[in-house]
Amino acid sequence: MTQAPQPVVPVCYRHPKRETYVRCTRCERPICPDCMNEASVGHQCPDCVAEGRRTQRPVLTAFGGSLAGARGYVTTTLIALNSLMMLISIASAGGQGLFGGGFGGLLGRATPVLEWGGLAGKAVYRDTGTGAQFVAPYGVAEGDYYRLLTAMFLHYGVVHLLLNMWALWILGRLLEAALGPVRFLTLYLVSGLGGSVAVYLFAPLGLTAGASGAIFGLFAALFIVLKRLGRDTSSVVPILVLNIAISFVPGISLAGHLGGLVTGAIVALAMAYAPRKSRNLVVAGVVAALLAIFVVLVLIQTQAIQAAAPPGF
């Protein structure tokens, strides 16, 4: 008498020793619980999930940025970096410099790190013999071009830091979510550089530091982003006007604030209004043009400052 053949029990294609009656809804291969990936209908195997990720277009924000910006990682990192630089600055002064500067002592004083990384372009000296004043290159004009970047991560004391970081926390999370992390970081850094270049051009005497140029760039960008989305901007305008008015107070860098504001507006306009199909190319072109202009302006100012110094200085 012939015995009927035993039915073959299907096994997972990735784990041959595991029996299973579940199949991938795309390729229909048997998969065990460890290989199941829940789909809109049924389950899919790891290979089909990977293939789907390769062929599926990533979801982007309205301005072409990654949705990862909603997590605010860049904003948090920038705040942490500014705070770390403050700790290093205070440590370089032996724990001093938190208070005792301008605005009734609320602001801090210069520290060795501030003197190393703060923004300055020239110094004015008086000839003790003739009493004549003359300009001497200092800082950026002496070739310390790194100051244009480092200055935006240094602050005069804890109050200065807290004010800027509070603004960065409020503005940064909104803009990073709207633009995506890469575009937001680009906006922040280029705005900060725009503020630094403006200070070097119009107020190179003295030592300037702070993230205010970048923050003003974020203010301008928020206004433009809200406009592009058709949102109400009435809450932004008074704050922006108030901050611009405060910039005229002696001791506050008007050039840095306005330089960051204008630069941030230009970058944000490119990000918000460029045609979708050529958005990346337009944004990259605008940023590259701004950086080229910054280089030319810095070199022209450096040459002018060095030319004003007495021969052989």
C-alpha cells in the first residue's frame, strides 16, 4: 500500500529552520516573525522594504528640506556649542568675565578667548612724540580671517549668551522644521558671516562678538517663510522692529545686526521663492555669490586698513 506524501511545511527564506505560514505581500516568499515588517496591507520581507526605500522619493518640507529638521538637532547643537565656548572663555579668564561689562555691569568683560576669537580689524594709536593718531592693522586686517566665523560663537558674559540662545531656541526650532537641518544651518552660518563682514566694514575698531548677526538673519527668514506660507506675520513685525531699534543703543553692534538681517533675508528669499525644480541650484548659487562678495569686501577693507598704517608698521 502506497503512503500519501506528507505536506511540505514552508520555512522562512532567510531562516530555513523556522516554519511559517506568513508570506511577504510583495514577493510572496515565506517570512518568520523576525523578518516581518508591517505594511499598509499585510507584512513585507526585509528585501522588499529595502527596495521600496530605494525607489520611494523622500518626503520633504514645503521648502525642499528634510523632515528631520522637526527634531531640532541643529538648533540644539548650536546652543550647546555657544554654551561650550562660553565655558571655555570663562575658564581662560580664571573664572572671571561673566559680569562687570556694559549695561550697568550686566554684560561680561573680555577674556583671553574673546581677544583671540572676537571680531576686530584695526587699532588706533597716538604717537607720543607728535600726538598724531594713526591706524594699525589688528585682528582680521592682520590676517586673522577666522575671527569672522569664531566671533559668532563667543559672547560677552552669561546675560549676552542667554538672550541670544533664548532667541535661537524660539526661532531655530520653527525654521529648522520648515527648512530642514541643512538649509537651516546654511541660513544661520551665512547670516552670521554677513553680520561679521558688516562689522568689519563699518565698525572695525573695537572687539565685537555674539550670535546676534545670525539671530537677526533668522528673524528676517521667519518673516519671509511665514509670508510664503500665507501665514500671519503681525506677531513677528513688532519684535523685529523693536530689536532693530535696540540696535541703535550705544554698545550694541548695529552693523552686525543689520548685516545679518539683510543676509538672512537674501538667503531666505532664495529658499522660499526659488522654483521647485531648480531650488537647490538657485539656493546654492545665491549662497556662493554671497560668499564671493564677502571675500571681495573683506579683501578690499583689509587693503584699506593696511594702507592707512604708517610705513613699516
